[in-house]
Amino acid sequence: MCLAIPSKVVAINKETNSATLETLGVQREASLDLMDEEVSIGEYVLLHIGYIMSKIDEEDALESIKLYQQMIESMEDEYVDEEYRV
């Protein structure tokens, strides 16, 4: 199964046809080579293996990010429980 991560565009580099994205406090560079339409700073996009695949509505992006945060918290709780079992 493949996941595309909703990310906010925080900068665009036209020379390298890439954008800086922010997701859950982490910034990363991603290629715009697969995008047919223009992307603007402040928009949300779907990131998959280093490529921006498409734009996503802000409301949907924020809901997805909220679900990712819940999954991460759940996994962290499980890890702590496993670590302290005797």
C-alpha cells in the first residue's frame, strides 16, 4: 500500500522545479516534475516518494494530518507499553 502525505507548500524554487514542504513540523524538498498545474505557497499538496502528485483541499489535508498524528500517538503509546513490560 502506498501513502501520499498531505503537506503545505512553504517555498518554491523555479530553478530546480521543486518546492519546500512542511508536514508535522518537518520540512523537506520535493519535485514538481509530475505536476500539471501551478502550485503556490500556502497550498496543500500530496507528497509521495519525493514527488508532489496533486493539490489537496486545505480542509481535507488538515483532517488527514490530524489522523496521522493520532496514529503516531497510538504507535508511540504501544511502543512505550511494550518497552516497560516485565
